Amino acid sequence: REIPPDSRSQTATISELLSRGETLLQGTTPDPRREARLLLRHASGLGDAQIMAFPERQLTAAEAERYLAWVRRRARHEPIAHLLGWRDFRQLSLRVDANTLIPRPETELLVDLALDLMPAGGVRALDLGTGSGAIALCLADERPAWSVSASDESAAALSVARDNAQRLGLKLRLLEGDWFEPVTGERFDLIVSNPPYIPEQDPHLAQGDLPHEPRTALAAGDDGLDDLRRIIREAPAQLTPNGRLMLEHGHDQGPAVRALLDAAGLIEIATHRDLAGRERISTARRGGD
Ligand code: GLN
């Protein structure tokens, strides 16, 4: 007779649970071992050192069940960041949920470029479509002298960003509305955004973990450029003279984004490659008046 999984878990040791988790996660994630360990830590409250030192220790039945339930959800492609409730982004640990895009490592480059290209003092910065607040909070953390504003059309996303700002003790001006709409008439020295840029028909939207993330944070019209077009068209009027615009985009959208930046009258247009060597962030400057 088959032993139901949850009754077996009642006597499971850490090492047995980790290897079951690893097996169940094969094919879901490139790193099943690491994710199984993260979920076991989350379910048991134990640290990595304890997990490594006492593989024969038994978890309580409740802990083991909680862990296996999360592993099964992960095996159905719920993002690990949603199950854990947080994601590391650059120097910060951020709360995330299903209302926000999960911050990606390639977006850290956008923060690095902003820090490199802008002066350390007195910059007025705006992050469009801030989601969990990842980019804006990194800037506020690294540059206390800047004033950082962040907009999002989703009230639910803004409440995650607000929560992150409070927990980290960082000051953000959070604004609800579509792209530039809540800052009409204002000007910024730096405008950054990681907008949605995946074409609506791209099969990736239905694959892997992506169906669990907000579609409005991922997909942008037939060619994926709907939001980038709008941001780039409206940016010059919202930039101070010499102000900079920095945008994330798809790895194959570099030529189109550079053409849009040029058509908007912006100068010093450059595209930067991510860690995978793909074109990912384009930057431009408004001329001086
Ligand atoms: N880089 C993300 C992905 O391909 C998309 C994020 C976005 O559209 N801004 O999964």
C-alpha cells in the first residue's frame, strides 16, 4: 500500500526532506538543491549552519508538512520569491508578492549606471512603474542626498513599495498613476524605468514562473514597445536640461529603443549589456538649454 506523503513526512529528517525536495523540484528550477534548502529554512526557522550541521535532526510534522506544501507549489512554478515573501536585489532584501514584478539581477545594472553617471548630491530622481520599489529604494539607500520619487499605476504595488521603504527606513515619494501622469509639469534630473517590454504574443509569457507575475508588469503590446514608446515620447518634457533617462528593455530591442530616443531629440544615446552580454539598458541625455 502506498504511504501518503504527509504521514511519511512525520518522521522525516532534514536530509531526507532536502533530498525529496530536490527530487520534486528537478526540472522546475536550475537550482533545486538551493531552493529546497531555502524552503526548508523558511518552514523550520533553522539557519543554514544548523541545517548543514544536523542533517539527521527531525523536523516536527507541522514543519515538514509546511515545507512539502511549499515544495509542491514551487514544483507548479509558483516563484520562490512569492513562497519566501522576499527577494534580494543588490544591497537590499525586499518584500515582494503577486502584485509586483520580482526584481531581476539584470535590473541591478540600471542602478549601477544611475550611480555612475549622476552626481552624488542633490539629484531629483523618478522611477516609473516602481513595483516593489527595488530601483528607487537602492537609489535612496546609496544616495541619501537625492530626492527619489516613484510612481506606479497599481495601488497594491505601491503598498508593497511603501512597506519596503518603511522597513528599510528609506524615504520615497510614492505616487499613484500611469507613467508620468502623477508628476505632470514636474522635471527630474534622472528618470529611470524597468517597464513591461515583452510582446503580448511571446510564448514565454505562458511558461515557467512568468504566469504568476503581474501581466501588466511584463507585456506591452504587439512588439513589447508600447510603454517604452510612451515613456520616451514624454520624457524630454519631464527632464531638466542635461537630465538623463535610463531604461531597461528586451535584449533584441536595443536598435528600436535607440531610434526612439533619437527621435525624441535626446543625445548621448548608449546601450549597456547585462551579465549575459545582451543589450539590456539604454541611456540618453537631454541637451542643455
Ligand atoms: N526581464 C523580464 C523577463 O524577461 C521582463 C521584465 C520586464 O518586462 N520589465 O522575465
